[in-house]
Amino acid sequence: MLPDRNARKDIIKLYLNKINAEDINIDELADMTVYFSGAMIENLINEAALSAIRQRSDKITDDHIKRAYLEVLAGVEKKDYDNGIQKTITSYHEAGHAFVSRFLLPENKIIRVSVIPTSKGAGGYTLSTPNSEEVMTKKKIINHLSVLMAGRVSEEVFFGNENITAGAQNDIEKATSLAVDYVSKYGMNDSVFINYQLLSDKLRIPLTSVEDSVKTLTSEIYEKVFKLIEGNKEKIEKIARLLIEKEVIYQDELDNLI
């Protein structure tokens, strides 16, 4: 079981006490590390220590922690990258993610929206943290699926279906996994109170019905996200243009545009 907020605070304090740290906002860090295990928190603190060493600092500060947080989740941002058409497409892709996230999941905090490629293979990223008290309801899952689809949808709305890119690969993998769980594990797709994965394992039958249900579910959500983005093109274009100009934006700038 993953640690709750109070447990995360205790773990953070434990590891910070072992190093020379200064002015670390423990409450904020506990909120940022929702769904982190104790080992992941330890890794984060260690990365912050390495960041401080690279900067020849004898103390670990909040800035080192936040830098390490970005590197652990998104990877190290690359200095040399395509500053042309790829940057433009990525800007619209991430603008779609960011807008739909703020629209459907306003309780989540957008930490950073970036169009700078990273060492983990991301062409850009929208990094957000869920509410630490979040309960995973049916509506929440639908909204999470919508956010995952929003980047690809934005590409299609602004550039046409023939010009969508492979940049949504990771989003598609996550969305497929979540949609399968929605149908086969959580029993949220219909009124049948069944775990289809367990049924398949027990009876040794293929999950054809689950596959059809997942396709229908994702198609319906994709269509709704398409209409949402198409109906808010002006706002999303403003976000994309700011990303093209600044490359990195934060929640306050995003909210001002929206």
C-alpha cells in the first residue's frame, strides 16, 4: 500500500534529516508526491542531492527538490532539439492536454507544461499532480481518459487526421490500460457485476466482449473530447502560441489564458 499524505511527510522528513537541507516546503512536497512509494521518495531526495552537488552547493534547497522532481518524472530536458515544425505540433499537442486537464480536472494542480524534449523520449509534457484525497470514481476515470486523448485530438483538430503524429504513443498505452481496467476490473462499463479478467482466467475463455467494450468506450470519449477541443479552439490556440514563444508555462499563466 502506498503511503498517505501524513506518511509521505514522515518519510520526507526522515530522508531530509540525513542530508544538509534548507527551506524545504515539506507540505508542498507531500502533495506533489501523491502515488509515490517510500523508495520513490528516497530516490527523489537522492536526485536532489546530486543536483546540489552538480551546482557545487553545500545545501539542498527547494529548487533542487523541484528540479529533481521534474527529472524523475519527465526526464532531463534536452538542450539541442528541433525548433521548427516539431515544436509547433508539440505545442498544440500539449495545449490540448493542458486545456482539457484544467477543464475536466480543475482540482489537479498543473506543475509545468513544456515543449522541450526529455531524456525519457517525451517530445513535451504536461505535468500535474492529482488531489491527495482523490477517490477514483467512474467520472474521474472518464475524465482521465479524456485528458490522455486530448493531445492527439488537438493535433487532429488543428492539423487534420492525415497529419497526426506518433507523439501520442505513451498516451495511447496509458489510455488503453486504464480503459481495459475500467471494463474488466472495475465493472464500470455496464450493470453486470463481474471482473472479466478473473472470469477469463477461471473459464479459460477469450475476452472478446471486453475488447469490443473498450473500443466502444474509447471511441465515445474520443468523440466527446474532439467536440470539446473544437469548441474551444481559440483558447487552445492561445496556449499553443504561448508555448511556442516561452516553451514552458505554469498553471497561473494557463488559467489567465483560459
